[in-house]
Amino acid sequence: MYETSNELCAGARSAAPRSALRLVALAVLLAVGAGPMTVSAAPGEPIAGTAGLWRDFRGVNNIGLVAGDRLEYRVDIEGGALGGTIAAQYRNTAGNLVFTSNGATCGPTSANPNQCGASLAFNPSRIAGTWTASVMNPTGTYSVALPSLASLSAAPMPLVTDVRVTGTGSAPTFSWTLPTGAPVDQVTVTVYDNNVRRADRAQLSDAIFVQSLGASATSFTMPASFGSGLSLMQGGDYAFSINIRDTRNNLPGGGAANILNQSRSFFGFTPLTVSVPGSVYLPQVITTAGAPAPVYQFGFAVIDPNQTFFIDPASAIGYRYRIGTGDPNFASVLLPSAGDDDFLLSYLIGGQSLSQRLRTGQQFFFPQGGVSAFDVTDIEESAGLDPFNATAFVTGLTFTRAGQFTGTMEPIVAAIPVPASAFLMASGLGLIAWRLRRRST
């Protein structure tokens, strides 16, 4: 049972009598010999055993969440959390109140309409004391004790890598690599629909599916239909999140109350409509306000330099490909079908800009040593490729050596020819400059 706080809102007074009556009823039943009874929460009240507090290390994403090292707190609300708000308070070991967060709307999702939670920047100086959540809704204001952080490790949980997808349609299979040596007790996957906003937190994409897996899970096949009646739709704009957790009891399960240290990696995807020979590596999506298209950041290990890696970010009329710092160079490129299947490949060798016409399915090998960047252009606008569709232009790459690929693939949304000298000064690649065009709906 949660204590009702009268200090935060006058509406809390209406909650106290209900709590007292239920306690009296329980005492009477036990007095007359009734067996143990679970007292459920009334609509609008926090549900016992659901309060959680954990470190949440988030990767870059396009679902609206603040990335980085965060502290998340949450409690489920009986009957749904829509219309409620939540805040958090921290008291030091002496019991003194030293911090109170701003109130935030609860943010329930389709996957969990009872969810009421928020986050703030992680502060290592606020671990030893105690945290309390204050939930306010039309039924009252409730003070909820949050779990202790005393056993939290010094380092955040690392992110997963090598995220890839196979299979077409509404039931693809996702695979990933867990970080070596991380204390993973549970893996959970979540699907967000970027075309649907949360009812009372419109800056966030709606979570439409959540599934908990075992501690060593490295793959998951989506069901063709979710229990909610939803399913992945062709052409949909989704984010797939892989959450790895260090739990309080070192066992999977237990809901939010059992999470102690978690990381969340987010990868953009649209269900594939055309099969490719192998897995397609998915990108993290980096969005910038005012930019005509996102940038797609990859992270996978190159074990065999001769293996072709298929990467699949958004499409437009062209792409800029870059390796990350210390990555192996690109050795070859293989392009998919788009428009008239005839492209212009541009790259830089020894300070000289070179171009090559390239057809769909024709693997092109760069000169000895490979290149660190290249452009692919001349994709017709009439092809209708959406730069926000994360699985519309599957590109095959090989590399000059083993290593880690952390490079990017950036959609070009329109082209205007510019002098080669100006191009080389601006980007060191290709013969393209940007002009804006409105995203098709």
C-alpha cells in the first residue's frame, strides 16, 4: 500500500479515506478467519510492486528520447496513467531533501497504458540516499518509495552491436551481439512506431510491442500479429530497441521494479520487401532539427574483409558514405535496384576526384587500399525513395581489412551541380550540393 501525501496537492485528501477503508476491510476479514488476501489498487492509484528506479544508458535515437546517461523512475497506475504527472525527490543519507525534479506527464504507451515514468540526467552523487516519486492525477497525489541504488555499479551498461535483420514482411528476425563481460541478466526488445505519438507526450514515438527474453538472447523473430492486434506494416517507420539489463536479483523478470542498470540501443527499420543474400545491418538514426534527412550511424565488426555487408538506411536521390575514425576503408560497393538502376559513383584517390557509372548488381572494387568515403548519386526523384525510410536502399559493402565499422550513410535529398574545386573543399567527395525538398507523405 502506498502512503498518500497531503503536502503536494489538496486532491490527495480524497485518496486517504479509500485506503483506510480497505485496510479496515482487510483487518475484519482476517479477524473472522479469512485467508490471506491481496488488496488491489483502486483506479488512479499506484500499483504495489511496480515502482522502479534504474540507471538508463541510451543510444542515439529518432523516437524523441534524450540520449546518454539517464536515471529513470517509473510506477504503474491502476486503470491507466493517461492524464497523470510524476516527479521525483532525493534525500541524502541524513534524510534531508536536496533535490526535486520538475513534474512530467506520465507518458503511457500502447504496450503499457498503465506506465507512468520520467527520467533525468544521471548524477553519481545521488546514489547513497533515498528516492521518492510523487504521482498526481485526478484521484489524488501519491508518494511512492522507489528502490535503492546502493548496489549500482560505477559504469553504465554498454550498448549492443552488430544489429541486423533478415526476412521480409511483418515477421522479420533481428539479431545482435551482446557486449563482452557485461553483467547481463535480461534482454528485452521494444518496437516503436515513429508515425504514432504518445497520447500525452507527443514528442515521443509510441511503443507498440515489448517482449522480455533470457539473459543470453541474441536474436528475436517478431510475431506476425501482436497481442494488441497490431502488427508491422509495409512501409512503416519503426525503431527497434534492444534493452540489456543488470537486475536487482540477477534474474530475468520482475518488471521495472527489478531493473538496476540498463542500456538501450535503437535502430531504425522498415520491413523489407525484397530479400537480400544475408543479413541487413541496421543503423542508429541521428536526427538534427532543421536537417532535410537524418544521418545513419552503423556499428558492426568486420571479421572477414571479403564478406559483403549489407547496410540499409533511408533513401533519396543519393547517399554519402563515410568510414568512422580508425575503421577499415571501403574495398567495394554493390548497389540495389532503384529508379533506372543506373548510378553515378564518385570517390577521391590521391586528391583526384574520380567518377564511375555503376549498374544495379554490379560490384565495383575501388583501387588498391580502398577509399574512406564515396558518393552514390543519379537516383531519380521519380523513384519515390523516402529519405526517412530506414530500409529502402540496401547497399553491399566489403572492406580492406578486419576491424570495426562505425561509419555513416547520409541521404542526399536533392542535387545541384557545383564546381569540383568547391566540392572538394566542402566535403572531399563527389560532385553534389544539397537543396531542400519537402518530404513526401
